[in-house]
Amino acid sequence: MGAPVITAQRAADFQQLVTDIVQDAAALPDMTGPANDSGETE
């Protein structure tokens, strides 16, 4: 099994994926109140 190959296209795809996830998370309602039982404060 070889090392993963990072190409410019894969890097761009990954960056787009991360951007989409961050935007989706930012659109969610604020869950830092009592409803958040995950133990995380952020």
C-alpha cells in the first residue's frame, strides 16, 4: 500500500468540501446552550 497521492485537483476538491461543511455548520442554529450535551463548548 503506497502513500496517498495529493494532486492539485484532490486538494481543490478537499478545500471545497471543507468550505461547504463550514458554511453548513455556520448556517445551523447556535447549539452552545443547554441543548448541547456533547461536552464541547465551542
